[in-house]
Amino acid sequence: MSIKKQYLKSKPVCKVTFRIDREQAPEAKTVCLLGEFNHWNPKKNPMKKLKDGSFKLVLDLETGHQYQFRYLVNSSIWENDNAADKYVLNPFGDAENGVVIV
């Protein structure tokens, strides 16, 4: 898993690339990125499956914020990104969410 940030000079936006390699989710048929930026909606940000079996999604996120997020694999398995900037306990108290800071 990886997170790449590209800050734009022309506006207060950061292009954030989220990626899950095939080795990290070998059984994945679908992966969705859920987080505060999309109100945790599983239909909002499906990740694109690449030819090598990895999944990728680029989002424009407003700078100066922190966003909690997680991946939903095959509509049933929650995964965190080991490249998150930090982790926080989710509101249910049963798992941690990754956080990306832009």
C-alpha cells in the first residue's frame, strides 16, 4: 500500500494517489476507498484495478486538513494503509482508521 501526495501551486489542493499492490490484497476483486472525504460511501470512490492486479485511485483533497479513511476489499474486508500518516480509533472503538494529512 502506498500514498503519494502532489501539492498544486495554483490552488489549495493536494492530488493524493492511493494504491494497493496485488501482493497486499491478492484475492481482491473490488476495492473501494472510504473516508471522511466521501462520507464513508462505498459507492463513491471505487478504485481502478490495473493490469498488474493492483488498485489505484487519485483524489483531489483540500489542503490544511486531516482525513480518516480505510479500504473496503470485496465489500466485506476492511484494511488500513500501512503508509497512513497516523491512525486513530474509529467512533465505534473496535478498530483504527488511517489518517492522511494534507
